[in-house]
Amino acid sequence: MTTRSSTTAKQTSQRQAYQRRKARAQAKTARRPEAEVRRVEGLPVRQPHAAGIDIGSRSHWVCVGGRTDAPSDGIQEFPAHTDGLHQILD
């Protein structure tokens, strides 16, 4: 039979180990976007006038231009129906 103090010590030890694992996971998660930004910034621009389109069932997101100073200026959302496709062409 275990004593109450040994059970409490075991729970405290487990809680501390959990907190350490949680802190390591949060630090790793925080580093991931920074590494992704460095990786993307290092890619060369092959076609500066090319467009990117994310096709979805309800809407399409279109990105034109490769300006790094204001990346969200060239992104627009269009509905996926026929009129929305015609808007993309304009």
C-alpha cells in the first residue's frame, strides 16, 4: 500500500514532466512559422506576373503579384459560380 505522500510526490513529478513536454512543444510550434518564412523568402521568383488560384467548392482565392511589402493586397476571394469566374477574368 502506498502512502499519501508518495502518491502526491508521484503526481507532482508527473505534472512537472508534463509541463516540460508542453513547454518544448510550444517552443517547437513557435519556431515552425519562422522557419517557413525563411524558407519561402529564399525561393526565387520565377514568373513575377504569374497568378496563384486556390480553388474551393464555395469560393476561389486569387493572388496576383509577388510584392513582399504588402502580400495581402493582391489576394481576392471570388464566388465559385459562373458570375464569380467571370469576375476573375476582369
